[in-house]
Amino acid sequence: MRPTLSWTPTEEPSPGTTDLAPVAGALGRGGVLVLSGAGISTESGIPDYRGEGGSLSRHTPMTYQDFTADPAARRRYWARSHLGWRTFGRALPNTGHRAVAAFGRHGLLSGVITQNVDGLHQAAGSQDVVDLHGRLDRVVCLTCGDFSDRSELALRLEEVNKGFAPVAAGINPDGDADLTDEQVGDFQVVPCAVCGGVLKPDVVFFGEAVPPQRAERCRALVREASALLVLGSSLTVMSGLRFVRQAAEAGQPVLIVNRDPTRGDRHALTRVALPLGDALSAVAGRLGVPLDEVPGS
């Protein structure tokens, strides 16, 4: 079975609102759990999957089943990911990430769950972030379970693929670059340095399950939150939508900031259809929360 990559609203989608009062009110009361998606990183130069110009219009993400079953698929993936990492790994936090970190420093959040694999929440200063889908800057061996740093793998791949520098059509939210099979050419994959096994980025591919312990930690965070604030996610995939449903069923307010309609709108108190950086910066201003203060000062 192929993973769910898109959804079609069963009713006329709401245009959303520009009223930030409910978001500011929830944050002002504290105890808010943030659930972020690819949309929060677009202002850092990382495109999202489904928004305007989203990568799904030109690119089908690698699935776990294809990666594990097909050596040729792994070679294509690592060629594209190796090239994409040169850009992806240099991305910097934007206003949205800094706002979330500032809300956390001021005690307004109970936690952060992110569907992103870019590590930008942590780079902005957020603490105790749950990386729901893993981190692209780590690599795991599917044979022995050894973990290693992505920068180490990048050096090894550079060594065996000297001169590999095709021009990509674009970079995707998973760090994968758009390359043709001709551009992939005879790219060489390297094995695990410990056991010679198959290496995989430490991320949850489409078609792969979130580790049960991580999923339960997220459910616990939802139970303990006063409200759930969704930032930049279409909530198309169940890994994020289930937390929205959990909060709504428990009577906790769900607030969404996303320019386009989402699969979770029917469960939400409101959806603010504004750019995330502008919206969160405005909310921070209303609450008197400075975005760029030095932690501990």
C-alpha cells in the first residue's frame, strides 16, 4: 500500500481567518503544545510538500519499502540526498522557529513536536523537541543499529564520488534533491563502517511507522497540554493528524496557523491563514515576548 500523500476535502474548505486573538490568548494562558510541519521551514529556504509550489507537484518521496527492497532505489536516494544535504545542512532558523523558542523560554509552551527532520527548532534554541519523523543529520545502520553523524557519511560519499556535482531542479523537505537517472549516473553508496550493512538516514520514511515509544511520548504531551497549536502542517498524514484528533476528542482547543486548508480544520477552533513568520512575530509582540533575547540574560 502506498502512503497517503494528498487528501481531497469532502466539503467546501474554509478560507481561514486573519484574527490572531485566539492564538495569542491560548499562548498567554500557557501550557500550549506546538505541532509543527514543513510550512514553518519554508522561510528558511526548505520547501514544503503541499503548499503553493510544494515538492509533491514534481517529486514522489522515497518510501521505506522501496528503500529497503531495491539497491537501485537506495543508490538513487543517496545520490539525491547527498547533493541535497549540501544545501539542507546549511539552512538557518527563521522568524517562526525563533518565535517558538521564545515562547518556550517564557514558559508559555508545554512542549514541541515537529514533523520536520531539519533540526531548525533546536538550532533556534527550543528545548526538549520531539522529532516525530527523526533527524536527517543522523544515520543508522539497518543491520547492526549503529548511529553515526551525517557529516561523517558526507565525507565518505565525497571520497568515493569525486566530482559529483549535478545541478538539481530543486531541494525537497526531506533533503532529497531532484535529479534525473542520468544525473545520478554511477553514484556509489558506502556501507556501514562498523558491519558493512545498509545505511539509512535516521528519519521515518513515507510508509514507515513512527517508533512506538516516540509516538506514546507525543500522546502523553497532548494529554498534558492546555491547547494544541499546529504550525505549518497540512495534517495530511496520520502521524500528525492523530494528535489533532486526540486533542479535539479530549476537549482541548486546537488552533492552526497555515495558509492553506488542512485535513484537521474540522477539529480546530480556528485556522489563521497568514504567513507563519509574520503571524508568530505579531503574536510575540502582543504578548511582550522578544524573539531574539539571549537565553539566560
